[in-house]
Amino acid sequence: QVQLVESGGGLVQPGGSVTLSCAASGFSFSSAVMNWYRQAPGKEREFVARISAFGGSTNYADSVKGRFTISRDNSKNTVYLQMSSLKPEDTAVYYCMKFLPPPGYWGQGTQVTVSS
């Protein structure tokens, strides 16, 4: 079955950096477009970043552009989200998502808290 397992979250100071990982299994990872989403307390889940199947194309939400970088290693079936210059408003549960081809699948999420 499809599994997406996020890791790497935790408590980070404002201005700091952290890298999230999402290990995928149960589908053809190298053919899949992958997304990162996040959900802050009391808010709707929002798109963060997307990467094409072979990593040649990426897209970002305006709120993270220039600070976050999405990447993937198809040999490890893993997608990453490098987050830098973190702000308190980046505090959220971060989710990995298999976007295309359908159906979509979600991971269980990993908490990132930005606080001093």
C-alpha cells in the first residue's frame, strides 16, 4: 500500500533552518509529482511547494518563495523540504502529498514549531 512518512520536524528558533524528509513507498515514486502542504492551528491546509517527477520543475507559495527549497532523490524514494529564515508564522504541521498521477495520498504530517 502507499505510504508517505514525514520526518525532521521539531522546535526551531526564528531565523533558523530545518529540512523535512518524506519517505515514499507503494507506488512508482520517480513518476509522481509530489507536494508539500502545511496546516497551522485554526487554519486551512495550504499549499507550500511542488516538484515534478524528475525534479526539473518546482513551484512555491508566495509566502515561502526564496526561503524554502523542495527537492527529491528518486534513488531513495524521498522528497525533501529545506526551510530557512524561518518565521513564527511558519509554525504548522507539514504534510507530504503524492499529487499526480491520481489518486492522491497524504502522509501523517510532522510538526514544525518556530519559537524562541
